[in-house]
Amino acid sequence: MIPATKNRRRLLAATLLALLCALAGCARAPHQPARPYSPLILISIDGYRADYITRGLSPNLATLASKGVRAEAMKPAFPTLTFPNHYTIVTGLYPDHHGIVNNRFTDPVTGANFVYKQQADISDPHWWGGEPLWVGVQRQGKRAATMFWPGSDVAIDGVRPQHWRQYDGNFTPTQRVEQVLQWLDLPNGQRPDFVTLYLEQVDHAGHEYGPDSPQVDAALREDDAALGRLVAGLKQRGIFPSTNIVVVSDHGMTATSPDRLIVLDKFIDMRNVTVITAGVLAGLVPKSGHEAGIDRALLAAHAHMRCWNKADIPARLHYGSNARIPPIVCVADDGWLIETQSYLDRPKHYISRGDHGYDNDDPNMRALFVAEGPAFRRGIVVPEFANVDVYPLLTRILGIKPAPNDGDIGPVAGMLAP
């Protein structure tokens, strides 16, 4: 047993040593609080036109916008279609450069067709160029999770997100949000740094019923409710203050009608041309020996349709160099559609009440951009910018090196917190 005097001596020695150490500034490892978990969640509300937010039907989105950053609009890439623009947002490449040049297109070398509704087509990685964000995240030592996004269920360059699901349109917005929250609940080393969430209800209602329909209003409420569930889940987990949320859309929507149809047969002999696509955007391949005649016939065929040889497509559209783009491209004016008589003769042919794919200068094609979180300034509205600029913005927030891209951090750097 140690005598009491020895205890007092040791206590006194320890006290003197601590006092001398404090006076001399002894080195001590500073307390380093653990960094908060700070995921980046990229959300797409497909077909959400930039001005929909003013309808007062998206209160959760409006709250994020008021507390963070909202763009007056975001300019989609041409053509203003779903697959090209979703892939542009995550690669920073124009469709001309990443290769998803339309929702439907043909490889002129192999004759293979890409149809966005065919799983066998979209699962083939050879269609998908560039490096999507989830691939860069995975390659640079971080983790990605994709709750649907065009291209995210494909092994692009042999890489998939750590967590992903194959697209299933029957998976409700609520189920999608719950899956995201489950991924965020994973332990350190498994939970994702980057997450995508895709919602398509607004787009589907816009096609079926038109952009000014009660059904679109209902879809706006449904998708906003899903956003509200996500925010509530983040708050319950105590990670909302450290989470960066970016909400975008791929394009807008405009009203269409069976009364505004351009029938190609009225201007050209359909036996002399192969139609690759029709609708808002027509892609045509003249048969050998008929190129000049088709060109002349389409040059001023209709007051509400513009046609170009692919080499003559205006430079502002950043479209026309990719081999997958047909030799002739025609685009309808806002609200008009380009069809063939053979299609219209089908008993069950379908004419949408709303559509997109038009010139990206069309105000009705303008897309959404809202962002909130610690990486962003608070309560500001920024001018319109091109959606290729989203990619370098997201790579900066994630702290990863961007792949070669067409984007520019300059127009969007001002929305970042100092």
C-alpha cells in the first residue's frame, strides 16, 4: 500500500508538471471534431418548366429556392429531350459529344437502333460516351447512389454506382425517397457522397393532358410532396444542415394539338427517304440519288418547320457533328408536330397534348434550377445559364476532378458560398 505522503508528493509533482507545461506551451494535439456527413443530392423533376414554380403548387421547392439559390431559368441542350439532357447534366457534354443525340436514333455504321424505352438498347454501354458524374465519384474514391437517372443503370466504361436501381416506372415517388433515405442511413464507408433522385410524373402529365391541365397541377403537388418527405427525412436524421440539394429539370413543356400537324408526305416523296425520327424533331436520310431533290423540297416546305443539312445546323445549337445525327434535321415551331401520313393512318396513332424537343431558345423549353445547402449562397436569384455548366459546379462541390466537358464554372461560380 502506498503511503499517503507518497500520494501527496505524486499529486504535487503532476500538478507542477501540468502548470509548467501550460506556461511553456507544451505541444498538444488539437481537438478535431468529426466532419459532418455532407452528401450532395441531385434531383430531377422531369418536364418541370421553369415558370411552373410560380403556380404556387410546389411549396417545398419554393422554400428551398427562397433559402438558397434559384436560377431565372436553365437553358437545356438541343434537342430538348429527356435522355440527351439528363446525360448532358451529369457529363457536362452536349449531345453532339456524349452521343445520346435523341431519345431514338440509329447508328449509321452498325444499323443498330437506340430506343429509350427498350431496356436492351439503353443497357448497352457503347451508346454512352463521356464520364457521368457517378463514374467520376466512384473512380476518385467516393461513393455514389442513383435512384434512377438515364444511364445510371448501365455499366459505363465498366463502372456502376455503388448503389443503384434499374428504372421501374411503377416505383412511386414516396418509395424512391424512402430508398434514398435508406442509403443515407448506411454506416460510414457505405453511405453515398453523391445521390440522384428522378421523378417523371410532371412530364407524363404534360404529355398526356398538356402543360396547363389540372393533371399537371396534381403532378406538381405529388412530386413536391416527395421533395417534402425527403427534406423531413434529412431533418429527422440531423443531416439537413450539412446536405447540399440541387433540383433541376431536363426541359420544359408546351401545348400541342392535332390541329397543328406538318405532314411530310405533302412535301416529299416518302419512297425516297428513310425517316429516323418524327414528332417535334424529324431526322431524315435521303436514299442514294435523291439527296438534292429532298433538300430542295424541304428548304421552304412549311412555315412552321425549319430543316437543315446537318452541316448547316446553327452553331448555337451545338448539334450536327455526331455521326448518329441524320443527314437532314427538321424541327417544328413551338406547338407544332411533324408526322408522316403512314403514322397518322394507324388506327391507334397518338398525338400528345404537350411536348418538348423544340429549339432550346424557346421560352417554353426553359428548365428549372434550385439549390440549397452549405455550399450555396442564401436567398439569391441568378441569371439563366446553360445546363452543361451544372457538371463543373457539382464536381467542385464534391471535390473531385472533372472529366473533359463543355461546361464553364464561370456562369455558376457566383452561386457558391464564399
